[in-house]
Amino acid sequence: MKNYPFVDREICGYCGACISVCPSKAIELLDLYVRRDQSLCTGCLACVKVCPLGAMKLDAGLDDHPASSIKHRECDVLIIGGGPAGSLAAKAAAEQNVDVLMIEKRQEIGSPVRCAEGISKTALAEFMEIDPKWVSAELHGVRIHAPNGSFVTVDIPDAGLILERRIFDRELANRAAISGSEVWVKARAVDLIRDNGSIAGAMVRRPDGDYAVRAKVVIAADGVESRVGRWAGIDTTCKTIEVDTCAQYLMTGLPDRDSTYCDFYLGRQVAPRGYAWIFPKGNGSANVGLGIGGNIDTETAFDYLNRFVEKAVPGGSILSMVVGCVPVTGTLPGLVRDGFMIIGDAAHQNDPVSGGGIINAMIAGQIAGEVAGEAVRKGDISQAFLAQYEKQWHDQVGRTFSHLHKIREGILRFSDQALNDIARVLLKTNSGRHSLVDIFWTALKNNPRLLLELRHLIALGWARRSRNG
């Protein structure tokens, strides 16, 4: 009786080696996983021999690792997720001379990109010196397009940057490693370890086997789809109305446009409960995408994106596509447990108005890493001690979210005609070039209730922080 292989997708690196040697064409590569057609397989096992990771297997159990085969690792701080939040946490903790391990479930940090890649230059400069190698474009303003096609220009010198996230994220992880953190890739957390009910580490699956990683503090930075938070007893589930669902193309061969300005497009026909964007990346390329309300079920974000592309940037070529969703209602309640913290997109720390999350993730990661390192050094990993992270996050950023969310909902109530009227008023003065304050005050005339939320934000110092990135 012949043995027939199967693909262990936990391990597969989707390199295609198995496909190249299969004589019966029984294997195909579908995006990020390999599929075998059992009806065509002859059982020659050539694929098993050439697989560099041992992902082509003859036995059928992924979860039957005997306890004796499990490897062990101990550390002070375990960070699950290698994005900006995780890397900043790893660096901050390692700088306090504690033993840090950061794991990333994908085989490459920074890939796939699930972001429009825009960021405030001033805010980023507070964390690190700007390096041209991970910058695609520098922005000095925005153009805001009304549903009728008219647009208002906002000049903001040194407003922001368009990143190369693959390079940027890898640089952040590199800085964490230089600071003393160990980094594992293609290492997925499959469960938490508990001692007497308290979180004490995680079970981690790597190509070379399963590891029981015991840690004094675990930090979940595993994205909006966070499973680790749920395992810790934190409800990370989003209602459909609490997220924007997004689709984006990286496009090239686009018509000449000023690459120092990004474009935002408003309107219920363009992106209901959201907006579309064109973020320039230089040399005729740009991130072209949009987000729509997660409760919009008449068409998908992909459908809206294709229609937007046909109208806004016809003739361009698509180099890549990314999709995802963004929480837009504010930070989760209860971000800590004994020996546990949750940060970044996993904690829903995205800006409720724009959906942006890079800087907020970095802020949260920095705070969490510092608190975790201090907790380990003082021997107090209780929820009460780790709550310093949640308090500092709230004081610095989180307390503005409820007001920002109300402003977002107020803006979303504007009809397309109201948006057109605002643009018409603004275009009558200053040749259509205005500050964000001009635009906001004009919008207030259409919805005075927004003034109350703006007053709250000013009292919290939000306006000053916004000007500074």
C-alpha cells in the first residue's frame, strides 16, 4: 500500500519546490498555501524529499505531538506579533535588561502589507530618525474631493510620509533585536500556558516543532484578528458596524500628479461610511484604496474599489492587492490581566476618524514594553501593576477616542449634497486652498453638534497633538 503525502500548512513556506518535482502535476500553489490533488497523486514522494521545511508529511496529525517532544524556552517577556506595536514593545522591554522573545506567525516580518502606509512625519520623528530607505514619498498637503468631483486643497508643510512598510517593519524588528530581544519568525502561538489560572506563557508552533515558552509577562500584538486576547479572556470580537472593511491596490503607470499631496474622496457612492484614498509612492505609483462600513452588505469593498479605480485612475496597472478590516470605535476595555497585556490593532487602538494605527501602535508598544520591563524587575506582574500601561495609554491617546468617534459619526451623517455644499463654500475663497480648521468650521455650520465634541478634544490637548502629528 502506497503512502500519500499531505501538506502541513502550519509549516509550509509556499516555496514551490514540491510542485517543481511532481511528475503528475498533483500539486499547485494557491497564493499562500499549497494544495494537493489526491486523485492525481501517484505516491512517488518526490515532494517529501525536496521540501526544505519538512511540510510534506506522511502521517496525518498536526496536533499529536507527544509531551516528550515539546521543546522548552523561558523568558521574562513574550511578545506575540512582530508588527510596529510588537517591535516597539520588544525594544522597550529589552532596553531594561530583561529577557525578551518576540514571535511572528508569518515567515517574513512586514509582509503582507495591510496598510495604506501613511504616517505623520512629526509623530514618527519622536520615535526615530527618518531614514530615506523606508520612505516612498514626503507629503506637504492633502486634497479632499467632494462627491461632485470638486476638491479643496489643504497645505500642510512636512505633513507626513508614505512608508515602505516591508522595509519599515523589518527595521523596527531589527532595532528590537539590536536592543537584545530574540526574534522568531514562522512561529505561531497556538495556546496560552496558565499556572493556577494566571497566564504564564504560550505554546508556540515552529517548523522544528512545538515549544512551551514560559514567560512572566505575555504581550499580545497579533493584530485585529487577535486570538491571543480571546484566550486571555478579553472579548476582541467586533460588531460589523464597529469596523471598516478595506481593499487596496498598489498601482503603477498612473497619470502625472503632484506626489507631495495625498487625495481623499468622500461620498456615499464612492465609499459608504468611509472614504477612498490615493497615497502617492513616487515614479507614477500609488496606493489606491478605500474603506467602507463593515455593515454595508449590498456590495463588497472590492466592488467599490474597482469602480473607483475605473473612474479615478483609469489605465494604471495593478502590482499587488491587500484587504483587511480596521476597528473604528475605540480601544477595548480592560487591556491587562495578571501577567498579560494587549496592544495595537489587537486592542483596537486605531484612530476612530481615519482608521490609522501605526503611530498609536508604536505608542502603545512603547508604553507596554516599558511597563513590562519594570514589572519583571520589581517582581510584580499583577494586573494592578500592569494597569499602568492602560492608564498611560488612556492619558496620552485613548481618552480622546470617544469624542473622535462621535465626530466621525457626525461627519458620516452628512449627505453627499451637504459635502458638495461645504466644498462649494470653501472654493469661493483662497482659490480653494484652506487649513483643516477652515474645513472643520465650515462643516460645523452644517452640524453644530460637532462643536461640543471639538471643545472636549481641545480641552484634552488633542488639537495641539494633531498639529504635531
